[in-house]
Amino acid sequence: MSDKNGSPQAKPDVAALREEIAETRADLGDTVRALAAKTDVKARAKEQVQQTGRKVKSQVAETTGKVRDNAQSATDAVREAAQSATGKVRDSGAMDVAHEAGDQVRRHPFPVGAVIAGAVALAGIILIIRRRRR
């Protein structure tokens, strides 16, 4: 080509053209890689699965921490309520009455045996009466 054909500017330098070509090739390579990554469904699905897995693990860790905190709070509340109830039972004297009744049964076991024997005899009588009615 001659200077008369084309633009009125001087012809660009060969080195500048080669540098521009190299930049264009690099840009084109980046574009091709980006398009290839978008069309690689398997790799994109795999990345999505990994991302979801990380998100789930993070939520599990957070929820586990909350559950532990709530469980500790509930345990403390139950402990406090049990101690309060134990104190109230001791203050009311119900434990003393229960211990006294147990001691009395140990000292005088005959009435308990008599009550059991009476209950067995009553059950036997009821069974005999039922059989006769049939």
C-alpha cells in the first residue's frame, strides 16, 4: 500500500502492531476461557454443590452452638427448680413423715403382711364368686 491509500497518518510501527496483536490475542484467550467456563455445566454444578456444602456446614455449626447454649440454659433452669423443690419439700416436713412411715413399717412388718394376705384372700373370693355365676 502506498501513503496515498488509507489514512493520512503515517504507517504504524511494526513493533507496535505486534504488541497490539499480542494484547488482542491475550484478551481473546481470556474471553474464550470465560465462555468455556460458562458452558462447562459439570464444573459449574460441582462448584455449586461445593458452595452449598460449605453453606450447610456453616449453618450446622451455628445451629449446634445455639442448641448447646439453649440446652445449657435449660439444664441450669431445671437444676435450680429441682433445688428449690427439694428445699420446699424439706421445709414442709413431708420427707420426715415419709421416713417415719418407712421406719414404722420396718418396726412392725405384720400389718403389711396382713394387708397383703387380706388382699389375696379377697381376690380369691371374687374369683370364686365369678366362676359360680357362669
